[in-house]
Amino acid sequence: MTKEQLLEKLTAIVKPYVQNEEGFKNLNEETDFINDLEINSANLVDIILDVEDEFDIEIDNDSMENMLTVKATIQIIQNKMNA
Amino acid sequence: MKTKKIISLLPYQKPFLFVDKISEISENGVSGIYTYQKDAYFYKGHFKGNPITPGVILTETMAQIGVVCFGIYLLKEKISSENKLQIALTSHQVDFFLPVLPNEKVTVVSEKVYFRFNKLKCKVKMMNLKNELVCRGEISGMIITKDNE
């Protein structure tokens, strides 16, 4: 899976939980889920669970704590998929 | 963990404690009961001259029994006098089917959907004494223990 495909899938997962539409329009690798998209911590958990299902991977607590930006999330997904 | 101990760890008190007893509790779910006292403060205003238990109070009862008592049980090893419980309701979606009148006793039954990354999500329903469905829905909360420095 290319990074672009991955980003596309991640964008679709994140969409229902976004509170800041402006932030979502400008979504890029630097986007921070909490600060730019105003997603709360409970919905961040839903995103992680959706990521697990979509990519068939398991996210542990340490990885979860780092999954605060698009960039970090893509990196973690790639690492897990290649593991 | 004894069920009385769980109730004692709840961060609520009168007039906002809506748990009388936990009937069953396990890693998968919980059931408990509560009787709405006929002199409860909200009956004075909901409704004028026609006391009916407000839906938000039914939802709160489902959350206290179905998510918070359950969460305390799931976190039992981590709770101590140094590690206090911190909770927050994060979402709920509830459908209501029947009214609950003053003095009615209800049973709440909750099943775990998941408990991951400190978020507990449950399917919760409430039944009256005739075992009729009063309301049902999904309730989620964040539940963690924190050092009291």
C-alpha cells in the first residue's frame, strides 16, 4: 500500500469524528488530531480501533499514545504492517 | 471485589447517587438496581403536578450502574487511596420506551462492547419491575486512575 492510499484510508476513518471542518479541509501530514481537528480523546480511541480493523493490525498502549498526528499515525501503521 | 465496596468507591452521593445494589458483575457486564425516591428533588419540576423521572436521570442511572460501577470493577487492581478514580461521560445514545414513576424500582443491565485505551463502551438497558423495557442505548466514558500527588 502506498503512503497516498494509506492517507486516503486514514482520512476516511477520521472524517466522522472531526469537529473542525477547516482543519479537515487542510488535512496533511502535520495535522494534529486534537489541536487541528478538535477530536476528543474518546473519539481518538474510536479512530485507533477503526485503524486496527481497516489495516488488520493491533495497536498497543505505547503506540496509541504517539498517534496524535497524521504523520505519526501513518508511520505506526506502516511499521505494524511491515512487522 | 465486593459489590458494596464498588458502590463506596463511586464518586457520587445523594441527591445524585442512583445505585442501590449491584446484583451481578463480571468481566463482561454488570446488572444493578435502583428505586427512585418519591421525594427526589427533580419530581417537583418534572413535570408540574405530574411527576415522571426525567430521561436524563434514567440515562444517568444507566451510566452510574452500567459504566461507572462496571469500570471500577474492571480497574479494581489499580484503584487505591493513592490512585483515585477519574471519570468522564463521553457519549450516549438512548431510546426511551416507557415512563418511570416515583417509587419505581428499575434494573439496569450492561454489556461490555469494549474497554480499551481507558475508554469503556457498553450496551445498556433498563427494565421495570414487570421486566418491560424502559430504555436502552449505548454509553461510553473515559475511566482512569490517577496519582494524587
